[in-house]
Amino acid sequence: MVWKVKIEALAEKELGRLDPPVAERILNYMYGYLANLKNPRSVGEPLRSESNVFWRYRVGDYRIITSIEDEGLILLVIRAGQM
């Protein structure tokens, strides 16, 4: 099962502000690791809210906030950066 990774404009802007090796490391994590998992909820943690729609992942000192859309097998990156 391969998940499609989409990056929102704000997250893309935040990734552009990071050092290129850090941004590349985060993108490799998303496209190379998370996208190939059977269930991306098997790693990371849910954000504390009423629903578990938003999920966070840690890559070193950086965080990735995603929305997981099971119907379309989509990982939508909402925020990325040092948080």
C-alpha cells in the first residue's frame, strides 16, 4: 500500500526556510518512509483534539503535522519545521 503525500502551501513555505539538508531529510522521511507504510498511524502520535485526524511525526528536532485521509490514502502535510 502506497500513500500519496501532498504538501500544503504553508508547509512548503516552511520547508523552504529550512537548511536544504534538513528539508531533504524531512521529505525523505515523508516520501521514502511514511508513504510506504501499511498504516502511517503505526508511528508518530495523534494531536490532542476531539478527533484523531491530525498526526505528528518527529524527525530529529523537527516536527511534521499531517492530516491522514484514509479514503484516498493521502498524507497531507500541513506544517513542517522546528516546533
